[in-house]
Amino acid sequence: MPGIAINATRLNRTLDELGKFGETPDGMNRLAFSPADIASREYTIGLMRQAGLETRIDTAGNIIGRRAGADDSLPPIALGSHTDTVPLGGKYDGALGVMGAIEVIKTLDEQGHQTRHPIEAMVFTNEEGTRFHRWLIGSRAMAGLLEPEDLTAIDAEGVTLAQRMTDIGGDLSRADEAARQPGDLAAYFELHIEQGPYLYRSGTPIGVVTGITGRAVFELEISGMSNHAGTTPMNERRDALAAAAKLVVQIQKMAAEDEICRVATTGALDIQPNAVNVIPGRATVGVEFRDLDMAALDTAERELTRLARQAEQQDGVQIAINRHRFTDSVPIAPTMQEWVAEAAQRAGFDSERVPSGAGHDAQAIAAIAPMAMLFVPSVGGISHAIEEYSTPEACANGTQTLLELLLLADQRL
Ligand SMILES: [Zn+2]
């Protein structure tokens, strides 16, 4: 049994209370910078103060609550996540990592346990990136990874990120002041729901995250020829959609059967002229591959090219492959993974290694600090939807493990 136990009832109460901000019958609507987000931030700051933390908002709008360490000259150990949601999202994504961090510190406060290192609880701004289509804004600012496009972003309502940032107490013109240097944080730990089915299926309470998968995005522009649907013989057609359809099936197979990469998705399709009596002359297909191993993404790209060339020969079309974006995978150091597994064991839980198919603030913070992530099961593997659910027990297990991880790291770092 753990020496210091978190208060599971209080943890789940704060999760429920946070879940009132932006709650709708169809899911959570707490988009970054929305009135619900701003109100939830006030609630969170209140909880931090009750836990004895000294709070501030950095120029990127991140909320930081600090607890002094026995040796305040040591760099802090940070615990955090985000509280914004996607439209009609769930109550646990991000929220668990923040409420868990505050519960850990509140518990230490009550027990009168002082760590050697200072501790900082962090709430990162606009993780989801639904607004502005620019994500991880707060954590990238902290890691010094903001891009020029972030600074000039304008949302669907025509409001600049700079203005939205002012609404939450940040200042984008001084965003560089939010940046912290390697060595400024002793470590960063993020508790999160898995958002996938593996832990739920295996019944394992704690997932030791091995890394955050890299992502490669392409757009295939398939050019055939539009022609009359009634008069053009089948063997003389250059049907862009028919070629696209075959490619979609082949791309699925790359991951599902050939295991070239972990997952392959063709999530966007646009055809022209999109009329029932005209042979489609043009098709655009959005393709995404993800894997922890960047070499697998390179192999996937080669296979995609081969399939496209094959389709050109077989279907009489031309295919341009636009390489949109490669996001590097972020592996988690084996030592950090060991610590999470050991923390789970100390808390009395089994654990297993799982990669993260979704992106997280931790991947940005990894650029400036040793980082670890732990997952708890998502019922049915569902997230970013109203059905997103992790049991009160699962949330408590994750938070208890987060506490053990903090105590263990405080000794060893
Ligand atoms: Zn999240």
C-alpha cells in the first residue's frame, strides 16, 4: 500500500465540477478562449490556491501554480495537461491530468510532505487547436517552439490569437518570455486518458507511454478525364474516383495487413465535378500515416509512391503526391518509462507499455525537459466524444501513480 494516499472522492468531485464548464447535452464545448474555458480557468486557479500554490499566468496564457521545495534552488518538477476541449468532446481528455496534478499537490499539502524540488502544476493554453487550427500553443510557447504562423493566426470569427490571448491574461507580443530553457524544469509528467482501446481491452490499470507517434500527411491529386457517363465505354475511361477508391483500400491494407506503419487513414476526399452522370475527372485524397518509428513513415511514403505509380499505369490517371507535413515522433526515455512502471507498482497497480497515437503537450515540453506520460483506460477506447469516460477508480489509480512518480523522481533527480 502507498504511504501517502490521494483523496479519490475529492479528485472525482473536481473532475465533475470542471466538467460543468461548457457542458452541453451533446458533449463538452470548452474551446480554448471561450467563455466556458475562461470560467473553468478561474475555477482551476481557485483549486490551485486552495492547495497552497502560488499561481501566475505566463505570457502564453499558461496557468502555473508553484509549491516551494525544501531546496528551492532546485529546478521544479512539473505536472500538467490542458483543460480546453474539442467541440462536443469529453470530460476527461486533459482534465484528468490537471485535476490529478492539483490533487497530488493538495494531498502533499495535507500530509505536510515537502518535496526536495519545487513542484509546478501547469495548465497549457489551447492544446486542442480547434480554434486557429494551431495546436499546443501554450506548451510550444514554453518549449520555445512557436512558429511565425502561430503569431499571425486568426480564428473563424476573425479574431486574432493575440486578442484571444489578452482575454485569458497572456500577451502574445511577449510570448518568448513564456519560454523556458533546458534545465529550467527537472522533469515533466503528464497523466492522461489513453483515448484508445488497448488498456480497456487488457484490463491493465496503468499504461506506461513509450512515446508519441510521428505523423506524415499527404494529399494525392488524381487527374483523370471527365466525360459523359452514358456514352464513354468502360475500357476507355480515366475515372479519377475509381482510381482513388482502389488506392483507399490499398492504403488501409498497408497498416491493417502489411503492418508497414501503425495506422493509415484516408480521411478526406474531394471529387470533381461530383455529379451522378459525369465520370469524375479529378479526385483529391488526404492520407495520414502514424508510427512511433519515423523509418516506418519513410517506408510508408515509398509504398504510397509505388501504389500511385501503379494506379497511373492501370487506371490511366496522373497522380501528384503533395507531401504536407511530417511531425516527428517523440520517444520517451527508457529510464522515464521504468520510473512510471515502478511508480505504478508502488501504488499497487499492474502496468503495460503503450504508444500514444494522439498528440499531447508533453511532446512539446520534451524539447526542454525529461518527460514521462502515463495513461488510464478509456472505456470502449472512445474519446473526443460525449461517450468519453474513464471510471472514477481509473482516474484515482492514475492520480495515485502520478503521486508515486513525483515522489520517486524527487528522490532520484
Ligand atoms: Zn488531451
